Amino acid sequence: MTMSAEGVSGDVVDRPGPTRPADRIFQLDLLRGWAVLGILAVNAMAFAWPVAALMTSGDVFGHAGGDAWGDWVTEVFFQDKFRTLFTLLFGASIFLVGGEREDEGRGKLLRSRLFWLAVFGIVHGAAIWYGDILLHYAVCGLIVLLMRSWSARRLLWIGGGISALWMALAVVAPLVLGGLGPEFAAKMNAGAPQITLEQLNAGVAAYTAGGGAPWIENLKAWGLMLAISLTLIPVTVPLMLLGMGLFKSGFFSGRAPTLLYGLMVIAGAAILAVDGSASAPGRDAATLPIAGLNEAAGGLSLMVSLAYVSMLLLMTRFGLGIITGRLAPVGRMAFTNYLTQSLMMASLFYLPWGPQWMGTMGPAGLWPIVGGIWVLQLIWSPLWLSVFTMGPLEWLWRCLTYGRMVPLRA
């Protein structure tokens, strides 16, 4: 198999010269663009409130009205779907950068690239935002690189099989708990972490106490998330293997049959319809035809991620590339865009040079901010790439990977 080598950020790394159009895989660029924009919608609440808000089992906010609907949109259409897609794409990039295991030169390049990704992740997590995923990806990538020469069939069976087992567990568990009745569910929830709004406000006050308080609180939260990330390795590694298999089989590059893409879109739309209806604001859980149906439908996030991929690739195949093409520059600069999302959100919500809006907004208030950042990144990505060959942080990452300066201007 002959191809160019792209990283997760979309920059070509197997050639020291400038990026050329022939080096691009357009479909991967647009999928990365879709993924990096969508992941901001999921991360927004984690910037706007202390980490404890994400750890509690109940609805401590009691969202109503616009906030309830804003939360509904995030949970149904974004939660877990975009992280899953980004993980699949990172798996594809492991092979694109490293090639076959016999290629020692590219293997060394891949290890260097993952090392510097880990460094970026440490700086990002410790100094900007505790929710960093780059360090976790670097660690998982060191495992996945050992299997990058597996055939597409083997990758799909093993990566897809394990991922399907996790998905089945996420679907069956809430159905089983729901079948045991509300009293049993109440007992289970009683043993889960609980937090009050007063405790959350105390956390907000700690972030905004002045001086080095934001960084101290962020470091505490980052330590907690690092521990949690270790438990996610058995979930992330199979997804990366599946993503590598989907690339090798041609699914990600748009070479699968139209019928397969169409069936994936139909399946994803059906899952979203069930999830959306079952979890709509004001819907009484007692009226669901099957107890736990809303959480069970949410457990099928992998299927929805693949439906999104199929939808975008079908749009491109049938002449709507003028729409999907807007995402490709964002995907070529996915690394820069991901980190600048964090810098902008952290500056708005808790870093001392910003307005320190932490604790003041629910989902409805966050959506205009998310939308504004989407617009900015959709505008600045093609403008930057009209002058330069790659994003600024992609360039820095590439220079560090090669151990020397590489060209930036187009």
C-alpha cells in the first residue's frame, strides 16, 4: 500500500519539504475538521465549571428552559461521538506516520512524534486545561504502533470486536438497571459521588481567588484526570485499532460502497431519533417504553460517529464538496485549532487575564461562545493556509519531530 503520511493534525510528516496538494487525503482532513469542532461543544462545560461538576451522578444544576435544551443538544448529538471519532482518526494517523513496522526510519519518526505529543499534552494539561487528551493519545499510540502492520481485516476484527463489547456493555447495563426498578436505581445512585451547587460554587471561588489559584486548581483537576485516563486505555486502544483498520480498508478515504455508507447513516439517524426522544427535556422517565432507553441509546456513540463519517463522505461523493470542503482546512490545522480552543476557553472562564466567567453560564449561554469559536476557526484556517503550508503548532511539532527547522511558508 502506497500513500502519504499524515499526522492527527493533518500535516504530512514523511517528507521534510513543503506540504503539497498531492500529499493530502482530503477525506481525512474534513473528518478531522468535523471532529475538532464538535469536540469543543462537549468540552465547553468542563471549562465553564470545576471538574466536580463532571463527576457527580445527579443533575446538580436542575437545568430548565434554554439550558435544558442546550444540554440536550450536547448530550444527544455530541457527547462521546466526537471524542470517539477523533480517537478513530488518531489510529489511522499512527499508520500514516509510521508505515509498516519494517520501516525503521518511519518508525523512529513516529516514536519521536508521539514523544513530543506527550510533551505538548503535559504542558497543555498542567498549564491550560486539565481535560487534555494529547498525553493519553501519546501513551495509547505507543501501544498501537506495535500493531500497525496488522491487516485491515485483523484490525477490524480485534479493534472492532473489543469496541463492540464495550458498546454492548454501555447499552445493556442501563437496560438491566432500569429493569430492576426505580428503588434499586435509587440505591445505586446513593452510593455514587454527589455534590451540591454550594460545593460547586466553592470550587468556582477557588479558581477565581487571584494569583496562582487558577493554575493550582487546574493542576489538582489534571492529576485526577490523569488517574482516570489510565482506566480508559482499554477503551481507547481498540478504537485506535478500529480506526486504523477503517483507513486500511478504505472506509475513511471514501472507497467503501455507497450502500454501506447509506446504511450507516440510516442506523445513526435511528439511534439519534430514539436518544433524542427518550431524553428530551420534560420527558418523564416513567413514560419510556423501556426503562433506561435514553442511556442505552447514548451508549451507541460509536455507531453515531461512523454515521457522521458516512454522511460527510456521501455529501462529498455526491457533489456537496463545496460544503464539506469548508471543514478540510480546519482539519489540516486540527492540532492548532484544538489547543487554541483550550486557550480561548480557559482565558474566558478562569485564567486571570480574562473575564473569569467560570460558574456563570449554563449550556444555553455556552452555545453562542462555541458557535463563535467555530466561526473563527472556519475563517482563520483557510486564511492561514493560503500563506503557510501548515498550522503554526503543526509546524512547531514537525520541527521538534525532525530535530531541525522545516519550511512553513507556502
